[in-house]
Amino acid sequence: MMSKLNIFDYKASSAKASFIPLDKIEGYDVRPGFYGTNGATVIPCGVNFTVQSIGATSCELLLFRRGEDAPFAVLPFPEHYKIGHVYSMIVFGLDIFEFEYAYRLDGPYDPAKGLLFNKNNMLLDPYAKAVVGQTSWGIQKDRAAKYKARVVEDNFYWGKCNKSLAPLSDLIIYEMHVRGFTKHGSSGVEFPGTFAGIQEKIPYLKELGVNAVELMPIFEFDEMLDPRMYNGNMLLDYWGYNSVSFFAPNTSYAASLEHHNEGTELKQLISAFKENGVEVFLDVVFNHTAEGNELGPIFSFKGFDNNIYYLLSPDGRYYNFSGCGNTMNCNHPVVHQMILECLRYWVIEYRVDGFRFDLASILGRNEDGSPMNNPPLLQSLAFDPILGGVKLIAEAWDAGGLYQVGSFPAWSRWSEWNGKYRDDMRRFLKGDGSLAKTAMERMAGSPDLYDPATRGANASVNFITAHDGYTLYDLYAYQIKHNEANGWNCSDGSDDNNSWNCGFEGETDDPGVVSLRIKLIKNACAALMCSHGTPMFVMGDEFCNTQFGNNNPYCQDNETSWLDWGMLCKYRDVFDFFKYMIAFRKRHAIVRKKTEPCSLGLAGVSFHGAEPYAPDCGPDSRLAGVMFAGRDGEGEDDVVMVVINAHWEMRKVNLPELPEDFYWQVAVDTGANNREDCIPHGNYALPAAGRNLRVRERSVVVMEAKPKRKL
């Protein structure tokens, strides 16, 4: 049956205007849609549905009333609604607040060839902007009824939203888990464990001084995908590194049911961050999905084009370079296009400032799994106009053994999580030998890894801790991992932690051990904040958050992973130290990156040992001195000296000679007898250093060159 309708006003169908012919399917007026617009899109008179599949022979659109499992309408796409491999249809008269949708596709089923079409499978739109089926955290639903989509109409007003203008090296990145940041009862927020809960803590983050937050995965994931009971505890996919949909924010991170799916609360959070001068990065997972391997469910990509979206062996099995069962075929043109459109969407609709790419080396693998010299996806992201001002940070390795720290394809755009900074600085700071020269290079921006002439100051994201591994407190409280609660007999998580328990495993009341641990935490903070590149640390490090020795709490939705805000009071001096060091870094551009040369005849970066300009690089050396010199933001000469004594004995150090109009002033001394006196506060100032400096055992001293007062 065919009728006519004014496409610009469905309700005014009787008006005299230019009419177009319509088809009728299942009682709905329909017509061919907009083939270049993927997903479900609101138009003035209805909804445009566009989906693609290379291997499918037919496609049906399923419409559901909200919350119901059986469709109230099934609309097959007519053959003439298909152009190439794209199905597109406008359905008129739909109220987006009253329905949900999914697809069914038919086609060949031949697993050996990677073809898994089944006309009975209900499939989630790969471009879904909002997903339903897991709206409340931790509640299991019938798997057959899950993963439908909703249509989103974006009407969020961003106003004069602050743009991302600061270079990466000027940022201090704070990595956080949305739920874990405020879920603990001690957080004191009205909406714990949600986007709204984080928004309540923005004043705290501003006081600390961080100016960028990196949110662990917020793409729609299902924490109940594979729940397990172990020792009476429910273990979930707490971290969320198993994406269900790349375009939709996680529904259970919203506090309000009204905003469960539209992303409004996330937009409000990002807007509030920007109003307070804080950039927002997303930790994105394009290397694999929650569909798993041959034993995993089929709910989206497998059902649309399994052999396109995933890397498959010649017999149709899944390559597993992710360690999670499957690997996305990122450099296939279809997947390449989807990832590019996805990132553009988050930048345009959510105003995201940057992305950290989980296991990013997978994004550079070919369709046979081999590494590519110039991966087209990575190059497209580097040069895409929409992404032009966005930070791109790679975790430059994968679970298949491809390690690219220092060699990740960059095009002067990509930065890297510097895993060698983490490993080398951990080993040096705990007292391992033969690392003094390496530690100085890491603090100087790792020029052995990143050519300053081609990679610049934004190449290295420096970190000592991240979500994956020990917290900073646990790094100095545990010699071995304690992942017993994960239920894998401690076979999960890294065994190579480069940690030291300071002589006692776990918690202790021994004042000597406790004092040493606090000093080592401050040492790590001082070194991190006085290194060229971009510092990043994980939430709670600033007040000694512990995971009780668990270095892989991906499944621990409990006190193991939730921040205990009561620790802030107990370790206020550590928080004050982090706050001071962050402010110190902001005051001194020379410790962040190379600046204009100073007029004092000093090199921009120089290495030192017990004697000036004579670094001791021998096997027994545990002393590293780095001096930064240049111009500050006002064009004035600025010189900072950092001395790290990782030895268990005091060392005497002769400092570099300054011009006669300057003297050395101690800014930080973590070895001060009173742990609260290691930084200046109130009217208290640390003493001048002269040229002869005594650096106490396992301590860091930071000095500034100060001009002498002229009488």
C-alpha cells in the first residue's frame, strides 16, 4: 500500500505541500532513509534507521515498548531499501520516549568461514547511542531479553564550552573509576557511584590541583556478563573493559532514571569539569568486545558481520591478542570507519578532550594479525579534522606480545603511556642498582625513547601507578600480589611488580616501617612531578589508598576497589604533599618541558652525581641528579635541581655552582625529620642549601635557584 505525506510535518499530512510517496509496513508509514547516517536518528517526522552488513541477505527492524521483551512490531526492510550493503528506512509516527529497538539479520551460517548469521538472534545496533537491558547495577536480567537500543535526541546546551587548549605536558592526569571514586559510604556524596557523584567531588579535585581526569571505561558494558560467586562474594566485571556498545554511555552510572540512557548526566559532568578548568579523557576499548570467543554470546557484531569485525584464523577461530577472547579487526575499512565515527561522536556530542586507547598496539595490526608499518586507522585518527585538538594517548602494547613503547606510530600526534618510566622508576626508587642513568633519562622525558626533535614534550605520559597494578601505597606495603579474592589461585595479575614491602608484608603498626613507606610515597610523587612529559596517577594515591595487595581487582566491586575517603584524614600530610608538588610543577614550566634557554649559561637539562656534571652510572650507584634550566612563563630565568638518593645511607652532594647573584633554596626534602616539615608551609621555609648538600637515606631533595636580595 502506498500513501503520501509531507515529510516535514507528519501531523499535518492533510496540508497542501510537496508530497512524497510512502510505503506501509506493519501499519507504519515508511520510506527509504538516509544511507550515509549510521544508527538511529531523530528527524522532524520520525526516526531514520540505518544499518549495514556485507554478508546478510535480509534485515528486520524490531520495535519494543519500553521495558517489554517481545516486539510489538517487526518491520522487514524491503529489498529496494537496500543500497550496496546498507539498509536504511525512515519510520514515521514514532515517539522516541515510548519504544526501544533491535535488529534481526538472516544470512549464511558457516563458522569455519566466520559466518554466524541466524535470523532468530536479536542484535544490538553497533551504532546504538543508548542501550537498555542493564539499567541497574548488579541486577541480572534474562540474557535473551537484553541489549536493545533507544533513540537519543541531543538537546544539551553547552554554552561557551571551554576548548581543550593546554598542551598535554601542562596537564596532571588523575585516573579514576566512575563507580569506585564515590561508592564508599565515606565519600559523603548524595549520589554515590555515579557521574553525579563525581560532580560533587570537583571542588576536591580542584583543591588537589589536577587539571585532567581520565575516566576508566564508560562505554556501555555489562557488569553481569559473567558473574561469579567466590567465598560468599559476588564477583562482577567491575572495571568495564568489555564493551557492549561503543557509542553509548554506561546506563548504570547515571543517578537518575530519567537520564538513564540519554547521556545527560555525563554531559553535565563534563560541562562542570570544563567550567572548572579540568579536561576530560576517556579510556576507550576498541581492541575487543564483550562477545568473547567461540563460546561467547552473539548480541551485536558477531551477528552483523563476524568475519568483518573480528580477526579470525583461516578456520574461523578468534585471534586473541587482547587476552579477552577476541580481537577487533580495526584496520578493516568498515571497522576503521566505525571507530572514527565513534570518536568524532564523543568529541562533538560530549566535548571529550582526549582518549586513552587500551591495548592500542592492536589498533595497528593487519587483518592477519601482523603489525603494520603505517596503520591506516592510527593515521586517520592522527589527521582527522574533528579530532584535531584532541589528545590521543596509546597504551603501546597488547596481550599478544607486541610492545611499542617508544616506537608506536605517532605522526607527531600520538602520545604513549610510558611503561618503561613506570618500571624503571619503580626499580630505581626502591633501591635497585645500575639504574641511575636510566632514571635521569626518564625524568628528562625519555629522550632515549622519544626524539625531542620529532616527538616533543607531549610524547611521554609518565606514571608509576595506574588502575592495572598496585596502588602507590601497596607498592611499598606488599612484596607479592594478594589476588586470592579474585578466585584464580593468584594466577591473575602481574608477578613483575617491582615493589618492596619495607620489611613487613601488609599492614603494620611499626612506626619505622610506616614512616619509611610514607617517605617512599612522597619520593615517588616528587620524582613524577619533576619529570618532563605528563604525570598521571591513580585515584587515591594522594591519601594512601590501598587495595590490600590486590594488583588486579577488575572483579572487586567492594571496599577493595572503592576509595575509603576516611584515609584522607589519616594521611592528610600525604595529600598536602601531592597538592604542593602539583602546584610546584605548575609554577615551573622547566620541569614539564623544554623552554626558552635561560641567560645563566646553563643547559636546559643536565645530569649530576655526587659531583656536578659527573653522574655516577656504575652498578652500585643509587644517586641521580637532574637540573632543569630555562625561562618561566614570565620570561624570567628559572632553575630547578632534583636529587634522588635511593641508597639506604646518607650521601653528600656538591651542587652545581650558580652565578653569584643566585643561591640554592630547598623546596622539598622528603628526608626531613618531621614528616610535615619536608615542604614549606605557613611562615616556615626550608633552609638554603649552599653548595654542599646532605641527602638523607632514601630521600628526594628539590631545590630552586633564588636571586640574592640586593641591598
